[in-house]
Amino acid sequence: MTMHNTPGASVEAMLDDLRTLVEVESPSRDADALTASAEAVAGVIENRLGGRAELVGSAAGPHVRWSGGGTPRVLVLGHHDTVFPLGTLARRPFKVADGRATGPGVFDMLGGLVQAVHGLASLADRSGVEILVTADEEVGSRSSRALIEERARACGAVLVFEGAADGGGLKTGRKGCGTFVVSVAGRASHAGLEPAAGINALVEAAHQVLDIAALGRPEIGTTVTPTVASAGTLDNVVPAEATVVVDVRVESADEKERIESAFATLAPHLDGARITVEGSVGRPPMPESASTELFAMAQRLLPGIEGRAVGGGSDGNFTAALGVPTLDGLGAVGGGAHADHEYLLVDTMAERAALVAGLVDAIRGA
């Protein structure tokens, strides 16, 4: 099994396409921006691969689909939404210097999309390949999950082009992740004249934060982290309402069930206080077993490449949970996801594009 190395994967051409995508800002939940971004993604795909890239409308914005024809064998999966608000590009424009490409979304995950397209472009035969680029991965994939799962089942193997792990490694497992919102209802009163007449939602929330934090079991990979809290209106009013937002990461289905049950049974400490909980572990864990076969193919193509389980979630969590072989972290090598120092290492782009082509050939030949 050999890696492809053809003019179709030229670094200059990839950087041109990366600039095109980065310069169309695509913050999640901005339907107009995401429409423009989807059109740009479709344009790059059609220019490099031919055929027609379909825009699939959704409440979140358009997803992009492309097929090389024939019986579906492998799904190339990514997203074009980014976490950066409109205006970020003016402050942090696309730039290539000192071996790095920088700009909003280069690592998460526009660079991966470009590498995937150029890797596929190096194949004379693209039959059996589908591309799906969604518009809402960064905000939970609620509008795209059903489509992702449908195409994963149809194809039977999934290659996910999220950014690589540290050092360029592939992502062979991911924690399940979710967000919970705990709302506390108390009763307002004057903080000076009759504080005892109120039910202090902030004090109740403080009790809940301690209870929630105690649910974590880091020794087995479960983290439960209160991240955002709000309460109160004025400094002389006993707060009647409070809210706590919690990030949860788990490595097993059993822990997912335990955490969801624990949140559902949270009980108030103060007489008269009421608690409501919203949320779930929305992305199931991606077990390392889901990537075993595909990672072995990648190791044969690129000896020495490492695989590792990571804490962050992706759409690969959904496909792996279906039992569909899934390999993640095939995208850009770099770092700084969601941060101002986000970057992509330019000298790795051709190799990663070639890995795409080799994996597709290996899957189709299996």
C-alpha cells in the first residue's frame, strides 16, 4: 500500500483554496454567513472534483453534499461553521508566514476540508466516495445528526477531518460530551429589611455547584465542570433566580447513564427552592474499537503515525456510536483550535492529502 503524491495535492493550490474558505466568515448560527460559506465550500469541491455539490438546507444553515457516484463506500465528514464571530477576519486575516497558515478556522477545520478535497482530486477514480460538510458541528449538530447518521450507515466507513491531535496524531477515540443547564427558582425579598422572607437562589446554586462537581470521576475519565453561573438583580435583593451551566465528558455509555440520572435527581437544599435541569450527554462516546481497522490502514500508509483518545467531541462520536468504523483527526496538523493563535503547519498538507487518497483506496479495496 503506497501513499499518493501527485500534482493534484500541490501545497500552493491548497493554500489558495484555504484562503478562499477562510475569507468567507462562517460563525455558527449566522444563516446568511453560513449560506455564503456553504457556497464557497461547494465551489472548491466542484472546481477540484467536478460534478455538483448540493446545498442541503437546514434550520442551522446549509450543509454541503457531494458524491463521486457508484455504490457508497466511504464518507468524508467535516463542517464549515466556525466559532469566531463576524469581524474576526479583519483583526486576524489569513496569512502564510514562517511555515504556518493562520486565520479564523484554518485548523478547526477548514484546512482539513481543503486537504480532503485535494487528496480525493489525486484519485483517477472517485467512485464510492461521499463528502458531507455540515453547518452546525460547533453548536451540537442538532440539524445535521440525522443526515450524518444516514450517510454513515449507507457508506459503511467514515473519515473525519477535524484537526489532528498533538504532534499530528490521529484521533482514535473521543469522550462523550454534553452540556447541562441547572436553573434554580427561589423567592425575592429585601436583603436588608427581611432577608429571611426570601429563598436565596444564589445560595441554593452554590449548594448545587458542590453537588454537581462531586459527580466527576476523573480517575475513569469522567469530568463534570461547572463553567458559567448567573444570579441576582440588585445588591439589596435576595436573588429569586440562578442558573448554572455544566460541561460533562465521559468515556463510557455506563457513565453517560449515571451522569444523566444524577442530574435528573438533583434535589434542593433550601426549603421552598425549586430546581429544573435541561441537557444531556448529547454526543455519545467514540470507543477506540471503532477506529481499529481504519487506524491500522493509516499506519500501513504512514508508518509511525500515532493514535490517541481525546476529550473533545466531534461528529465522529455519532457515527462510531452506530458501530460504523470511524477514524478522526485526519485534518490539519497545527493547533490553537478556537483561539487567536490558531495555526496550520503548511509542510504537512501534502502528506495529509496523500493519506486521504491512500485510505480511500484501502477502504475500497478491502
